[in-house]
Amino acid sequence: MTLDRDPAVITRLTPHPLREEIYGELHARPTPLLDVPVRASHLVFLTDLEQMAASHAHIVRLAQRYATTAPTPDANHYKGNFGGFELRWEKHTEFCSLTVLRQGDGATPFDDTAFSLLPEDWVDAIPGSLVVAAHVVLLPQEVPEPTSKQLTDWFEGQLVTGSRLSDGRASAWTTFRMHRDGFSRFLVRDNGLSAYQAGRTVQRLLDLETYRVVSLLALPAARSLATETTRLDTELAAIMDRFMTIESSDDERQLLAELSGLAATVEHHRSTTNYRFGATRAYYSLVNGIVGNLREEHYPGMSSMAKFLERRLGPGVRTCFAMEDRLENLSMRVGRAGELLQARINVNIETQNQGLLTAMNRRSRMQLRLQQTVEGLSVAAISYYTIALLKILFDALESTGVPIRADIAVGVAVPVVILAVWALVRRVRRHLGRDDSDTET
């Protein structure tokens, strides 16, 4: 049984602070609905935090210039209608992207581009470093599929890769290369796409171009580290060889210092490349996902985009993965070598400490014997002087007429005095021993 409740009840519940943001994130990048024919120009700029803020402000200035709605101050995505074209702006983790869309087709696909509609002075001031630039032209069904000569002309004689997409609803051609204008090019022919499917196809191709390029940003670092990593590996092997011939504590300290320096160098390289290699893994995963979603079918006489990327992009990305794994492996080996050397040093220190304890124990026994000897001598000396005093006393008493034999009294007093002095010395020693124990506690 269910109860009808007033929808306003939900407003009295305490919402999670991220609830609206999470719901909205799924719809932050809506797929554009495109009416064929259409042309798109896409640019991606690597930006730091300051440049990201500047990029947002730059879009605001363009919107004010065209008297259209500007993005909100906290916007990560923006779509605006600028009269003759539509502009989309997106802020990502490390880059910002601009996509310009315009309807219609020109005499030749890539002559009159969407990018040409942007004001030149505004384009010259775009913040960030350009890393991706691509044109996409979507032709209508009425236009026949391009001939080999047309593809050669439109793609400037470069090797063309082609596929049928979306279960045959579209055909697409590209070279995955920059052309004379600095843009890569995608030519798509509509074979029965809806407006939503057309927008999704264009967006996927632009995302594919974006992520396949930025996934290789780590490749130069991986290549430059190859020689350095080999040198570090050789240095570690040499240290381990010397580890087997250590002769003194000085050798141990020197090796430990060298290992520490080697570990610092390896960790420096890891810290400077960790983000870049991690980003490559993420971007390459996105590339594979996009290729799968394109649902390619073989186009006669051409290699598919999936096969081309597997053959050309895959090795470069795997080089980055291999370098990341190699640095991690080297770090672990340096760490294990340091642990082995430290364990050896600790064993030597414990051996030295054991020797010191044995010597201290031996000295303690000698001191005990010496103390016992001194104690015996002390008893004898004290007894001697005490008996001498008693003899004087007994002689004086005998001289005054006291009926006592001084020599006999002295003889009787000798064992009594010795026992008394011995007991007194022993008592004093025990008392001092208890004081020492109380002080240590």
C-alpha cells in the first residue's frame, strides 16, 4: 500500500550538499541536435588555473560583444547562440575546449569553416596553449559519397582512413594528421542519421581527436626518461655488486649515501611524471570507449579508425605505460636494496653493542672483585685502628688500678671488633645499593 504525499514534503528533508551538482553533472554536456549539413571547428587549449579563469572571462567578453547570454561565474560548460554560429565552451581538468558550429556546406568541405566566423582579434587573445584543432564537416544524404580523387584533394594527398559508423547510418573519413591550416579533418556523410545521432557522432569524433592527442602528451617525457632510467638501473646494479664486497662500516655508510641519492632521483622522476602518466591511462581508456561507441563497420579499400589507432596510437601509449612501470619497479628495487643495506648495518651495530656489553660485563666483574678486596682491606684497617685504640684504653684502665689484664682484653676484643666492623661495612654497602636502585627507578 502506498500513501499519496504532498511533493512539498521533499523540501523539508535535509539534502546532501552535492545532490544537485551530481544530478546536474549527467546533463552538463548535452549532445547537440544537428540539422545536416553542418560544419564544426574544435580547439583545445592546455591551461593552468589562472588561464582557466582567463578563458572563462574571454568567453564572457565574446558573449557581451554579441549581446548574447554569457556563462555564469561558476560555469564549467557553456552553450551560446551567436547569430550565425553556435559556440560551446567546456572546462576540463587541465584544458579548455571551444567548439564552433555552423549550418550549411560550402563548395568544398574545408574551405569555409566554422572557425572562420570567430573574430580574429578575439581568437588571437584566447588563453592557453593550443594542443588540438579539428574540423568536422557533416554532408547530407543528397551528396554522393566522395570519390578517391575528391578525398585525395580534400585531405591534401595524405593517407585516408575510413569507416561506416553507427551501424551504417554514417560514413566517415580522416587522416588523423594536421593539414596546411593547422587543423585535422573529419568528413562525415549522413546515411540516415537523426538530429540527435548526428550531434552524437560529431561530438564523439571531436572527443576522439581530443583524447587521442592529449593521451600522447606523456610520450616525450617517456622517451627522454629512457636513457636516464637505463643509467639509474646500471648504477643500482653496480651498487649491489659492491654490496657483496663490503669490508668496513665506512663502505656501508658510503653505499647507503649513494642509495639515498639514487632513491631521491628516482622519486623525483616519478613525482614529475606521475600525473602525466596517470592522465595518459585515463585518456587512452576514453579513446577506447569512444571507438567502441562509434560502432565501426569496414569501408571498402580503407583501414578503419579503430585499427589505425590500435596500430599507431597503441605503441606510443604502451611506451608511456612501460616507462611508468619501469620507474615504479626501479623505485621498489632501490627501496629493497636500502632495506638490505640498513639490515646489514643494524646487524653490525648489534654485534658491536654485544661486544661492548661483554666488555662492560667483564669490567663489572673485575670491579666487583676489586670492591670485595677493598672491602676486606677496609675491614682489616678499621679493625686494626679500633683495636689499637682499645689497647690504649685497656692500658690506661690497668694503670689506674682497674683489675684488668690489658693484653688479655685486647686479645678478646680482636674477634669482636673484626665481626662488628665487618657487619657495619656490609650494612653500609647494602644501604648504598638500595639508594642507587631508588635513584634509577
